[in-house]
Amino acid sequence: MAATPDISLTWSSVYKVAPKDNVSLPGDKILLPQSALEQLLSASTVTANSNSRSNNVAFDPFNPYSLAAARIEQSQWRDTQQQLPHPLTFSLVNSKNGNVVYAGIREFSADEGEVVLSSFLLEALGITAPIRKPTPPSPKAESRIGSPDTPIDLTDNPAIDLTGDEMIDLTGETEESAQITVHAKQLPKGTYVRLRPLEAGYNPEDWKSLLEKHMRENFTTLTKGEILMVRGSKSEEFRFLIDKFAPEGDAVCVVDTDLEVDIEALNEEQARETLKQIMSKAQKAPGTAQGSSIGGELDLWKALQGQVAEGDYVDYTLPSWDRSNGLDIELSLKDDSDGDVEIFVSPQSAHQRAKPREDEHVLGDFSSDKIKRITIQQSNVELDGADAILISVYCRGTGAGSEPSYGPRKYSIRVKSLEKEASNGVPGNPISLVEDTEMHGFDEEQCKNCHQWVPKRTMMLHENFCLRNNISCPHCDGVFQKKSPEWLNHWHCPHDSAHGNSSESKSKHDSIFHEARQCPNCPYEAINLRDLATHRTSVCPGKIILCQFCHLEVPQEGDPFDPSPESLISGLTAHELADGARTTECHLCSKIVRLRDMATHLKHHELEKNSRFKPAICRNAICGRTLEGVGKNGEVGAGSRMGQGPGNDLGLCSICFGPLYASMHDPLGKAMKRRVERRYLSQMITGCGKKWCTNIYCKTARAKEPKGPQATLAMKDALPLIQPLVAQIDDKTEPMYFCVDEGNQKRRNLAEMLAMEPGGWELEWCIAACEAEGANLDKARAWLSNWAPKKA
């Protein structure tokens, strides 16, 4: 086998940095124009061994085999000349500040003369990408748009209004895009890299697996001296300084290589602080006195006590409940500290797998009330297909890097059924009898400042004291002492009706409801935390689902801004559409069908099954066969198509008719009647001699009945019994009674047993199933379920 040739590539070009657009590139990826690919192919050269083509046999132009071999070899040699190294890596140089960074290619789909850079590369090069400005419509185009109030202007040269106040920039100075030089640069495969965390407290359990996944999905190269940012599972960010490589150099390639990663602290002080934080976290591990509760399963009507530390979640699961009733989830705080405890709820289903978090939940309560309640009605669409209810209790921290301001918060959580609560006579919103029935005497008067009822005789003294010490908020009518911290920190949100009495509550409110949040999985920017949670549990491509085709928990993928019509119509996610494109064989008809179309394909089988006609069965009351035969794949009439039909007009199957067959001309059927009569007489007088026989017109079966009719009959006694049967030969609705083999009789008995089951199948279909699958109850039921319609 020839050795892999060495590919050398020398290429460089200058490009403008493309403005910011909807394209979001991960890691160190870039987009180049299509012309760059053509230039790279032209610039690539292959250095092959000198004897790579010396072993060729002599070319004979008159030998067709030699000619074909030469053509194949020449095409392969030309393809070799067009090879590019894998992976393609580039060196990006900003000539203005001298910054250099290395990158990998994502696609050749950028506009001509432009290069699209990821945010990591823009930061490393010290470039601020300009924002693409929308092109304003031309006055001529606007004049072509008419309305009932403004007619269409059909003039070719519309007048230009120079009387307005809009200023026109005539200096010609516009912000130009930065230019960078892109060099094709092949990097050695990295074997070792040393990273230094920029902050203390990084636990290896937090970043080791995350770092491996992040590098594999987002990076082709690593550049010495750059900052590597990795996002954690809780949306936290880990920042590392890329400090050292092996082999030595400015950068290495991290694709198709075993990379040893070593993480060291920046200095001894950071190492001591990291160790201190790890030990402190171990002391507050879940289940300890200073840590959060472990969580677990919830039971209806049974309250659970627990505690949650600052910045932690306690996860609960409600595995089962009465689906016909709604749910009321209540969280009660046990102390009066200023900690903020919140509750989040998400149904667990195939399209909702993540645990509830502050930025990823279906229902949540961000209020500062001591008792928080979330009500889920039984008609809520989020409960469709839910296997369980996931509930998380969260204690909001004071901020990154600050010490906890209080210990674990104690709480009580319980789940109740709405219908049972109402049936016990407990209304949902009880009326306060104290407020509604409070009576005031004629000698009492309400203070206009604090709204209290005081006696009229002391009103002057009360007002003097109240106006001097108390103040009323004109917005919420709350009364505060003038010099109290509550009044000094009292606030009202200008955007909604929220208000509070502390700076912490205002910071929390602004952080939740009025601070834009960036989705960690896509370019979507939410207006607040609630909007982000709704996005991440609905259309976000990073939302975790349980794929119905590969049965793995994977991101649903797709474009949240422009979903495909096929996804909207089918109700499948983008991942399921792609994974469902795999094909498999239908277990009913053996056709090759796509996985995502299998449900529709099976519904077609169900429609065909409900419209099928019952197969004709043998007229013999003891026989378990159909007239025309059936197949294992539900084919009715399979025997007739193979030339194995009944071949008679009596309504008997070919097996039962076999002893009655005679090769003679009998247009009136008189000879047939005589043969039938002789067979009945033979059964009644002599019997079949088979111990399994249950034919009531057979001596063998009659002899086994202790209190039955006389077993041994003479000719004169048997003739009156069989003459009615012979007279009914032409009436195909009347049964006939001929002895059959043991297997046939077992199939008939099993079919009659299946037909007697409530909500089952007709006798004809049961006989067909037993004929196709034999006297096997499970296989017969499976055949009936696949191919036979049930009783109406």
C-alpha cells in the first residue's frame, strides 16, 4: 500500500471582517468565500515518492484493458493533485495591532471579499465587527406603493425634498470594516496543553468533562496566550489561560489527537483559595447540616420538610397523580430571614427532559412571599404525555464571589389535588371575615395619613404624632416611619406594579424582569429571565428531548427563528426529522419505510384492516381451515393464487373434499349425494377410530359420551339421522360433519375459544389466524392484532 503523500500549502489573502449578522460561529471557526476554496485547491501541491508510478506496466494502445487501467490511474493521479490537508488551519493577522490567532474553517459560504469570524477570534484580534445596516428603500420604490390616501407616483424622476431638517453627510467618512490577512498554516498535532484558571475555586468535577466536550465541538486549534472560555451546565463561565504546549510552538491542532490537559493555578495564593473553597463546599454538601436537602419523591397530601443553601437547588419528583384532577404545589418558608427562595416546575415528558432551573422551567414563582403556590390545571397542555412532575426549590445567592449572608433556608413543600381540596369544602380563595365584617363605632374616625381608626376625641393628638413620624406612600398606600430603613429603601418599578422595601429586592426584581439574557445555546437574546426560560423550554435548539427514533436524550436542534415547514406540520423536532430519515422494514408488509413515516404507514395498515372482508371458512363444522387459504402476512386467498383452491361447489376446503372426489361427469350432483351419504353411514356405523374425534356424527366420538345417544347403530337406525344432512347438501349455510385430523381439530377449538372473548374477533378471522400460525395462542393473537378487524 502506498504511503500517504505529504501535502504542502502556501496561500494567503486579505479580507474584510464581515459585519455582525445572524450567523453565530462557535470557538475558533471562520467562514471564507467560495473563491478561497478554488485558490486553495490551485495552491495545494502533493510531494509523492519518485517510484509511485514507476511500477506501471507498459502502455499498449491496442489493449483495451491497458487503456482502461491507464485512464483510471490518470484520474486517480489528478485527484491526488487536488487534495487539501485535513484539517485546514489558518493564521489570522491583524496588521493594525499585530495580534495573531489561529483558526479552523467551518464553511466556504461567506460573501466575496469578506471573512466571518467567531466572537472568540474577534476578541483575540482586538476587532469590533461592524453592525450590518439595513438598506433604506429608495424614494422611487416608495413612490410605487400606493394606498387609498396616497396615489401611486408614476413619474420617473420624483422631486427631491431639500427643505427638511435631515442632515446629509457629504464628507464621505464612513466606518470601514477592519481588514485581516489570512494565511494557510498547517499546525502540528498537540499532545499536551497546560491551562491556568483565571479565578479561584475551579473544581475538577466541574470542568473536566465540560472541557473535553467543549474542545471537541468548538475548536480546531489552540493559540498560546489566548483566553479559553467554557460554559458550564448551570450557565456559569470558566475562563482559562492557554499557557504551554507540546510540541513547543505558538499553536497546535487538537483534531484527531490524544491531548493531555493539565490545569495549574496561576500562583500559590490562588491555589490556597481554591483548596479553601473546595473544602468549604465539601462541608456544605447535600445531606449535611449546613448543606441542602437531598430531595427525592413527593407524595400527595404528605408534606416534606427540607432546607436549601444559597445558590443550590433541591430537586423533587412527583411520579404519579390523578390525571383527572389538577395539582396545587405549595412551598412555605419556616424562618423570617431575608433569603430569596423560589420554586420551579417542569413536566417530564419526551419533549421536556431537563430539571427545572431559573433560566429553564415551564412554571415558576419568583415572588418574595413566604408562601408560594403554583397551580396546574388538568387541562394544561404541558401535562400531555408527562411521565412525572419535576419540582425544584432554589435559594437565590447574593452574587458571584460573595460570602453567603445567611444559613440554609428551611421550608415545607406539599402537593395537593385540586378536586379533593374543593370537595372537602375548602374554597380556593377564602373570604377574610375580619376585613369584611369589621365594624367601627360612631365615635371613631380614620386617620388620613396612616388610615387607622382612632377615637374622635384623640384624633388631634394622633394626627400630630402621625404626621410628625409616619409617611404614606402615594402609590401603594403603605405607611412607614420617616427615618426607617424600609422607607429610605422603598421603591416602585417604573415598568410594572412591583414594589419593595430594600435595595436587595429591587436588584432581584431588575435582574429577573428587566435584564436582557443571552441564551447559552443559540443567538436568541431574551428580554428577561422569564422569557429566557420560556425560550429554552420551547423552541431553543439546545433543549434536551428524548428522541423517539434513537431513544437517546439529545438536543432538539433546528432554527428557532425560521423553523422548517416539515417540522411544523409533522410536530417533530429538527433532530427527529434528521434521525427519522433512516429506513427500516415494516414488520407487516416488509416494505422499506422511513422511521418518521412509520406511524403514518401503520395507520394505513389499520385503515385497510378495518375495511377487509371476512374470509370464507370450510363448511365442515369441525374443520379449522378457510376455503382459499391465508398467509402469515395476512394474505387472504393465498392458496387459490397458488392453484390450491377448494375445487368444489359444496363449500368444503380441499382437505375435507378430498375423500369425496371422483373423476366422473355428474352435472346434477346425484353421485355426489350418494358419496356424502356413504361417508356419513361409514362414520355412524364404523367410526373413524381416532381417539381425539369429537364429531357427534361419528361412532368413535359417540362412544366416549357416557350419557349420550346409542353409540352402535344399525343401518336402519343411522339412515333417519343422516337423511336431513344429505338433503341440505345444496344449502351452503348449513354445516356438514366430517371427521378431521388432530391438528385441524385443535385449531378449530382454539379459534372458537378466541371468538368467545369479549371485544375480540369474528370466528372466521380466528380460524384464519389459527390456520396461518398453527395452534399457538400467542401467535394467533398477534396475527389477529395485525391483520383482522375487531367485532363491531
